Amino acid sequence: MRPSFSLLRRLSRLSIGGAVLGLLVSCGAADPESFERLKWEYGGGPCTEEMDCSGWDEVLADGTFRVDRFGDPGGAVRETVLPAEELRRVREAATRAELLGVLWRGEAPCGRVTDSSSVLTLELEGPSFRAQLAGCDEPGVDELRTLLKRLRDTYAP
């Protein structure tokens, strides 16, 4: 007995759907538990020697949150431990498919900006990334940037 055309069509759709699903899973978000560290460094200019025109935010897998505030000459690096719920948010934002898709594009995925710097270093259990994200407002990037700003303002004022 020969299979009907509609059966072949259904099988074809299932195999294509499965292939697409597999591709999305393999290229999509990483497991939030794979998060090890992120550091977002930012700076702008022009800048004189008396000014502090750079800063950074760093989150470690154990919840350690360090901040060197922009525009705080001689200011100490602030360090605290994030509550578990905040760390979960960071892990999820840092392993989202939208962000990883941008980072996979290389060192300057959104083009180059000459008067400011915004460099994200992200370390997961397997891959690690370092990318210049100044001027980049893509969804995954913007979400992580907004989250870090809120954490900085809340836990390291």
C-alpha cells in the first residue's frame, strides 16, 4: 500500500517543524544555570584627567555585585550580594536568546561608536563573549542594560 499524498505532506511538515524547533533550541537561550560572570564596562568622552569618565558593573554566579560608578572620581568600588530573586533575573537576562544572538555576531555587532564605549563581557560554562555594545538598543541588550542600571541604583547608590 502506498502512502497518501496528505500523509506525506503531514510527515514533511512534522520533520520541518522538528528541525526548526531543534535549531531554535540549539541557537537560542542558554541554560540560566550556565551563567558564570558578566561585566559591563562603559565610558564616554571627551574627558579631562580630573573627571571620572568610566565605570562598570559586574555580577558573579554567587550573586556578588560590584559597581565602579561612572562620574565618581576617587570613589570606592561598591560590593554587595544580590538577593536570590535579583540574581535569577540577571541569569535569565544574560542567557536570553535575543542577547546571545547579538553577541554571536562578534566584537562590534551593532556598529562602531566613536565617542563612547559600552563593552559587555559575558562568561557562561561553555562560551564566553566580549562585545562593544555602545549604540546598540536591540531587545536583549536593552533589557540587560536596564536591569543593571536598576540594580546599580538600588543596591550600590
